[in-house]
Amino acid sequence: MAVELCKVSLWMEAMEPGRPLSFLEHRIVAGNGLLGATPELLANGVPDEAFKPLTGDDKAVVTSLRKRNSAERKGAMELFDSFDDATEAQLAQAAAEVDGLSDDDVAAVHAKERRWSELQSSDAYRRAVAAADTWCAAFVAPRQAGAPAITHGTYRSMRENPAGVPADARATVAEMASRFGFLHWHLTFLDVYGPTGRQGFDVVLGNPPWEKVQFTEKEFFAARAPELASLPGARRKAAIQQLRVEDPQLWADYQFELRRAEGDSHLLRSSGRFPLCGQGKVNTYAVFAEAMANAVAPTGRVGVIVPTGIATDDTTKHFFANVVGASRLASLFDFENAAPIFEGVHRSFKFCLLTLAGRDRPVPEAEFAFFAHETSDLYDRERRFTLSPDDLALINPNTRTSPVFRTRRDAELTKQIYRRVPVLIREGDPDGNPWGVEFQQGLFNMTSDSHLFRTADELQAEGAELHGNIWVKGDQKWLPLYEAKMAHHFNHRFGDYALKTATNDSNQLPDTPLLNLQDPTYVVQPRYWVAEPEVMAVVRRPVQQYLFGLRKTCRSTDVRTSIPALIGPVAVGDKLPLLNPSGGASPLSACLSSFIFDYSTRQKSGGTDLSFFIIAQLPVIPPGSFDSTAGWCRSSAASWINCRVLELTYTAWDLRSFAADLGYNGPPFRWDPARRELLRAELDAAFFHLYGIERDDV
């Protein structure tokens, strides 16, 4: 239906009085543009990686087929093309002749249609398509006792002597091709990719789907069994297993769709067609972008609408680095869907207009714009700027991903910062981690580790007693589980679940009252507690010491983006990742809390997560720079900064370990808002100096 609608649309647009409707069958096709073989993949035969158990497969059979495939590949000493060059040339020539036929009258159109049908039904063409289908089917065909084996040997036979392939194997290949919609671009568009073709399309345009390549139980059952879809995780999985007996047909449908989704994912990840985007959490937009980049002619252009993550996310860094390194990136114009431009898409979602050049038309410097709301914003020259591959390597040396500058001046100022200040961690450099940072994704995952969490009611019922915010029963202790929302800049008592009322169903915690903050014995209460041995098993610092984390959830549109926190000896949730520096955390805490560092962070944060790969590439003053005498005082920068960080941080007894780390054994400092504002302003000013920022840029 989609093909017919497309043809009708084109006919209506290009209709000329007195002329027949054009022949379009060789130009408009239906299939899965992501699932198919290429000449290079076919030339290397069926890889052993094709044999991975999917839902319904017998693992022993899969192992046996993998060994058989390996032996068959070794037995075939030479590699081969998808089909011989002469046949390929003949098919391409025939396709070109069909395209060149006139369609000025009805008889000519019918003649063109007949010639195209003859080409598609020819033995040479059908053999080539069947061989390519067999190669793909090897990844997804059922692997059970008695099922036909689809291996390298089957593929070789289908290519050389299709009549010698058992009927059940041919039927399986045909079924897999129909189920998965295999589409082999070089065979579907012979005149484009053949020996006499252009080696690709002149222009490739698209707005591919933006969805993860994974099966979602809730989505599958939402229409078929909504009561099952609404169940929580563990109960839903148990109910699904009961379908074997209670509803065999729904169980069979579920198994069918699950296997098909696994097959899609397996082909994308393991076939070798998407080495840049077919890894990690695969999203359709990313692999489509890679497919489009490969489909364009050497002198052509690609224009595609995709999420901005194609340029900023860790999972797509290899693709972006590839197009940047090859000087194929022409422009990237980022939009927030605030207008909205796309109905039904969240208004904070970010997408971009990505333009790529063919490999023979390199672009020395790509043009960028970010945070546009309307296409008219692109006419503002201050919002548009260029970045070279060297610029991207300077700003993001580990991933070569893109920053997200709002203005041309932001781009220039950020480049100046990175020329003076190194990134926190430079991968591949033995001296590239001067702070000795060792990232840790919190201590406990709030979902998968939830079985370790205890509530106050549960602990009280067991006879435990609350001492501050630690529950004690004999020699057993349960430590508070800190969540990111409980801590902030120089404030480990920012949020308190004890202050949250029963009527407050917001995810946010109320602000801690000033009187509480001025009480050095006051401690905040969490939602959960974790047994001390569980904490000691995962913490990388001695359990009696303080911890240093950085909030993971952030938005570049918030007042502050970088929110580090020094907290006491507690359990920590996964939304407060730990940095675990090898030395003292005081100067690093001050640096990451500074206004200029926050500004630098905003230039990197394009989403809602401050991931480790972003943190590692932020500009951080190295520890050695604090040892020299500061230009604004007579002491070292470290001494001057530590005094202020100590006073800002040590406001309660539960952080005495941090104070001791700085050589201070006195009582906590009083929480004085005016004094704290002054100290933070002094620290911000100091870091403007350390980063080399001119007064006019502050």
C-alpha cells in the first residue's frame, strides 16, 4: 500500500496532459532498508558470528552449526564475489537499458514494464537475490533439531548451484526473506550500484524512525492483554510464563514477535554492515544514518533529520568521528522541539538537520547551530559557526563528538579554554588522568539493587534504633542511602525525606530550613537504608571516609548544570556517580562547583544525563596548578582554596572525616548565608583567573 500511495503522489505531482503515467516500479520498492547484504559482506561468506541463540533456538544446535560453518569456511580457501563480474555487469546493463526506455505513450510504458519483469525473473537475477537472502537468513533461521541448516555451505550452493539446495532450506530462506523484508541495495538498484553506475545515489534524503531496536513487553501486550501489560516487572514476567498454558496462541504470538525483534537486532549488530552504529544500545535513526552515508555517491549529498544525539552521544561517537575525520560533515543544525515542529514529540526533545558530503567532496569546516526553535533562527549569523576536525579533537579528544554551543562567541571562548586547560581524563595518555579519578556509577542501582533497601518502618519493626540517620541493632548497622536530590554545591543536607509530607507527591524534596542547616548535629533522613557490609563491599574508599560525587541528571537549561557534592560515609544511588580521586577532593570540588566550569559543562551537555564520557572531557585545572603562589594572595592557590572549601563544606559533624583530611580538627563552621555567598564569589573569581578568562568575558 505504501508503494502504491507513493507512486500516486508522484504521478499527481508530475502529471502532464496527454502523457501516460510514468513507469516507477524500478524506483519505488518496499523492504527493510536496514536488513540486507552488501557485495563486501557476501564476498567474505557467512561469518561465524551469525550463529547466536535467539528465542526458541536449541543452544546445542546453534553451537553445532557454528562449528560446521567454521569448517565450511576453512574448506573454501578462496573468497568470492556475490556473483561473478560478468553477470553483475550484464544485470546492471539490462537495468540501465530499462531506465533509458521511453515512456511517452502507453505502449512504451507497457514495454518498459515487460522488460523490467523479464530482468527480475531472469535466472541470473533470481540466483543473485536468493544467495543474498541466504546469507541474511543464516543469522535468523530457526536452529532446532530437524530444522534445515542455513550455513556458509548453503550460501555457497545457492550462489553456484541453487538446484542443489534442499527444498526445505530454500523454503526457509524464502520465509525469512518475507518475514524480515531483506533488501539488498546493490541488487535492488542495479543501475545505481552496478559497474556502470554512479556508485551510489546523487542525493539521499530521509527522516528515519527514532526508536530503540529492542522488544518491549509492555508495548506488545498493551493492546493484546492490557491487564498483563500494567503489571510490575517481576509479576508481569511470571504472568507471561503462565500464557503457555492459559493462552497458547498469545504465547505463540509473543514468542514470534520476540524472536523477530531479536533477529533484527542480531543482524544489525553482528552482520558487519553497521560497524559504527551497530553496537551498544542500537537506535534505528543511527543505523539509518550510517546506511544513508554509505548509500550516497562519492560526489553526492545526504540530508537527514535525526536526534541530535547522533553528534553528541557516546553510542554514536564512532559514526560521528568517522564522518568528521573524513571531512564528510557539511552541517549540523540542532533544534529544540519547543514550537513544536513535530507534534506528539516532547517539547524539550532535540533533533537536527544533518548534511553529509560524499567522500570525493570533502568539507574542510562544518557549519553548526544549536538550540534553534524555528528554521528562521538559522538566519541569525551569531548562532551559526564553523568547527574543523581539529577543533572537535581539541574539545572532545576522546570521542570526537560535538559540543552544543549556543553562539559563535561560545564556540570561540570554549576553544580558548581548551587550549589552556586540559581535560579531566585524556584516554591513551599515561599522564592523562592527573587527579587519579576512578568513575563509579554510584554504589547501588535504584532498580536492580532495590532488594537490598530497607525502610524505616521495616527496621523499626525488627527492633533497630535510629542514631542520627543510621539504624543500629546490636553490632548491625544500616547506612542511609543518599540520592542525588539530597545533595548540592557545598551542601550535603540539601534534601531531607523527613521533611516531605504525605500530601507532597512531587519527586522533589522541600528545601532544608535555615535553622536546620545552622544545627551542626542535624542530619538528613533518606528514603531507604542499606546494611553496612553491603556498602563496604562496593565502596572504593574506606567506609569511614567521605565520598565525592557529581549529579548525573542535568539539563543545560537549568540554573546550574554541574552539581558536585561532598557527602559523608553513606550508601549512594546511581544518580549520584562517584569520582573517587586518588588525592584530596577539596580543590577538585571547588573547580567543579565554579561558575566557569559550569559554563564549560553547558557547552557539552546536550541531553539530560551528565555521562562519564562527558565528564572525562571537561576542562579541569590539574592539581599541580594549585601548588604555586596565587596571583591574588601570598599563599598557594591550594591553601587559599582549601580554607574556603572547608568553611563552605564542613557545617555538620558527619563530615568530620573531610575536615580531618584538610588537617582541621575543630568544630563545624556556622551556616551563614551572607558569608557563604561571599566565599563562593571569591572562589568563582579565583577560577576565572585560573582558567585565563578575560574580564570582558565574565
